[in-house]
Amino acid sequence: MKRNIAFILLLTQMYFLMGMGRVPLVSDQKCALCGREVHHDMFANLTFKNGESEPACCLQCAITYEKQTGKKAEYITVTDYYSHETVDSQKAFFVIRSNISPCCNKEILRIPNGNALMLKYDRCLPSIIAFENKDNATKFMTEHGGTLETIQDIRSSD
Ligand SMILES: [Zn+2]
Ligand SMILES: [Zn+2]
């Protein structure tokens, strides 16, 4: 019985942690790939030749969307992490593998008995954070680590 209660507490806490999202950009917009809500600081948008577009929670999902559906975007816009301005992904600076991953739950979940659960896989990892300005990207890296890449680097690395 005690075990069951502990398990329920664990589930409740995990559910709570997973629900701690950020304020969505547009309440009814969900990532076309993973279904997560899209957020101001990570939003990516794919626009296709026929003018249609699909929202993605981050560039990682936008690129995976292209691979999985075979629908290559004419262009992808991303959102500056600090200003939330829309930026052409070809011109943006990306910090990949920093310790910030806004799409995901915390990488380590503390459970009530003090043990930690590690998040092993998430389609939004490693996180890709976009900046319009290289100085801001560099500044961000001094605090959060990661490496600076262009969209070409990211596309060619997998
Ligand atoms: Zn997504
Ligand atoms: Zn994402």
C-alpha cells in the first residue's frame, strides 16, 4: 500500500514537471512534429513552396519534420531567444548543446525518495537556441555552454 502511494506521488510529480511549460506563442499552435505547444523563445516556422506553413517547437523538430515527411521547406524562420524576433534561419546563429533546453522537461527529475531520473532521449535534444546577433550567442555560451553553429553545420552534422 505504501508503495502504491509513493508511485502515485511520483506520477503526480512527473506530470506536474511535464506541465511546467512556458507561455505559448499562440495558444492553439502545436508543433507539427511532436505536438508540443510552441513558445516565444524557440519557435521555428517552416514555409513550403506552395505557401503553406507548419509551426515547430524548435529548429530540431523543424529539421526532423523535413526528414520524416520528405517535405523540404522553402525557408525556415526561427525566433531570437532574447528578443523573440523572427529571424531567417540562414542568417541566425545557433547555440547547440547548451545546458538550456526550453522544449524539454528538466533533464534530471528529482523523485520523492531522493533518487534522480535522467532524461535519456527527447526529440528536441540537443537543444538548438537561435540568436539574431552573434554577440548575444557568444554571451549566452559563456553562461550556458554549447557550440556556435550555422544551420548548414546543423544540417550536415547528421
Ligand atoms: Zn516539436
Ligand atoms: Zn522542440
